[in-house]
Amino acid sequence: MKTLQGIPLDYYLWLSAALFTIGVLGVLFRRNAIVIFMCIELMLNAVNLLLVAFSNYYSDASGQVFVFFIMAVAAAEVAVGLAILMLMYRNTKTTDINILNRLKW
Amino acid sequence: MTFTNNLFYFLSFVAVLSALMVVLSKNPVHSVLYLIITFFAIAGHYVLLNAQFLAAVHVIVYAGAIMVLFLYVIMLLNLNQESEAHKSTLMKLAATISAGLLLVVLIGSIRGSEQLMVQPQQVEVGSVKDMGRVLFKEFLLPFEISSVLLLVAMIGAVMLGKNEEEGKNAS
């Protein structure tokens, strides 16, 4: 149950679980839409880390290729998401999700 | 062996601590800077896991491109500590309890899962050469499609960011 470097795979599972939970906590905890967006990035990275750990454990490069694609999708997501947030800010002058909850202005 | 273990503990500590600071810091700019520290720690983990190519891509894409984009938007919108809205204490408590419960569920499912019994082969998979071989043989079609995805995202961002007068005329 160890990766090639001698670190147990369990440790990576726990670290990823902790990072993912902190991301969920941030989404529930904050009201600023941009910070919520950053916490979603944090969750994506927790999953990426786990994929790389398993890829190393199985000596299979497919997992790392998946991480590569997740990065491409994350970049696209951030570009479009931030553009939408900018548009919302232009109309409502805020990034507070409690004011954005009606999805209209 | 102990050195890699110590490095793992150090990087994990930095990653978790700065991830917590992302959530807890009042100023959005500080959140971005702590998130960059987290990403560097995760890149260190990638190096530790023999995924050098991914570590480089991670630093370039996340710390170099995505976080700069976040920082630009936050500075463009002039968000700071004063304009920051906060949830009520009750909501914060509920959020913390929900996240804690999720952590308990995750840890319980990890501990309850069966041990994987795979004999790891000593094969290098993380170098640019091996990654390129897999990426351009098995995953050639997804790779090309992801380029279309990036193009679509670029067009979408430009469309959304267009001037308001033109948008009104078009709709």
C-alpha cells in the first residue's frame, strides 16, 4: 500500500479528503462569489492530487493525462466564469451571492 | 526515505494550512495569495510523486495564468476588506458543521474500504517523454477536442466581456 516513493497511499487519500473538505467549507462559508470560485478550484486540485497519487501507485500514465485534461477544462471554466462574474458586477455592482440569488436584476 | 516522508509532511502541512487561510482570510486578495501557496505545495507533491511534467504545467497554468486572472478581476472590481460581506454566525456554524460531517463521511469511507493489493511496478510514467507518448497515442482525439474547448471558452469570454451597448443592440 505504498507509492514508489515509500509514502503510503492512505496519506494521499487523507490529504485529498482534507483539501476537498476545506473547499466545500469555503463554498458554504463565504458570500463573495469570487472566493467561492477559488474554493471550487481548490476542490478540483484535491481530486487532481489523488489522481496523480493513484497513477503513481499503479504506474499508469492515464491518470496523469486525465489531470492534464482537467487543467485544460479548469482554465476554460475560469475564463468563462470570471467573464460572467464581471458581467454580473457590471449590472448589480456586487459579487455578494445573497444579492445574486434571484439570477436577475 | 525519511527525507521524502518529512517533505511530504511539510508540503501537506503548508497545503492544508494555506487552504484554511483561503477560507478564513477577510481580504479576497489575501485569499488569492494563500491559494497560490497551496498550488505551489500541490506542485511539490506532484514532484514527490514523480510527475514532473504535471508539476511544471500546474505551476504555469494555475499559479501563472488562473490566479493572475483572479487577481486581475479582484483588483478590477476593487474588492477589499471593507466591501466584503459576511454570513451570520449561525450560517458559519452550520457551514462548519456540514463540512465537518463531510470529512467524517470521507474518512469513514476511506477507512472502511478494502486495501488495494497491487504490486507496483517500477515504471517511470511522469516524464515528458512518457506523458507525450500516452497523450499522443491513446488520447489523441480528446487532446484535439480540448483545443476546441479552449477556443470555445475564449470566444465565450470575449463575447461576455463585450461592450454593453453592442450587446444591447444585438439582443
